[in-house]
Amino acid sequence: MIKDLVSIIIPAYNVEKYLDECMKTVVKQTYKNIEIILINDGSTDNTGHICKKWEKKDSRIKYISKKNEGLGITRNRGIDIAKGEYLFFLDSDDWIEPVMFEVLHKFMVETGADVAVCGFTANYSYENP
């Protein structure tokens, strides 16, 4: 475990439409002490290609490709790989504010909390299939 490192675990399955937007928000975090564990859970679309592209763009990204086993097993694989003192699970069709980890980390250090929770906004503007 590396002190103050935030490990962001992002399982990805068939999210080619959303993954770039998600990754843009992760790599632009104001808190820079992060590792990004991007796990392709056996996608059948271009998700794997997009993951590889992001891994080449940012040295903090660790890309794993595996057979489809579902969200729980994929997250657990991320936990096994993570080196951070803090873990964060991000869905690959979500995006986050640029100060998210700065604010959460500061809160946890100042209060000694074991867990930090934040609000969210639901956005249902996805295209209907």
C-alpha cells in the first residue's frame, strides 16, 4: 500500500460510447497522486481498443484485459492489483468533477475517516437504442 495514493478501479464492458468521456475526467483530476486501473471485462465492442489508447496516453493507467466474469469479480481483480491507500470504484459510463479526489482525500486526511461518500447527479440523456 502506498500512502496517499488513490487507486481508481474502472471496470469496462461494452462502453465504447461512454469510455472516452469517463477517462477524460479521470486523467484531469487536480489530485495527481492516483493510479487508474482500467479493466476490460471481455467486451465485444471497441472498448478494449479504447482502453489500450488511454493506457498509452497516461503512465498512471494500468490496463487489464480479461474474459467476461461480471462486475463483482472485475472489481475484485482491481482490488488485487491496487497499490493505493484509498480505493475508488468508478463506473465506465460515469464522469467526475476535476476536484473530486482532491476534496475527498482532504476530507479523509483531516477527519481520519475510513470511508468518504459524495453526491451525484443522474443524467438520463443517453440515446435510446
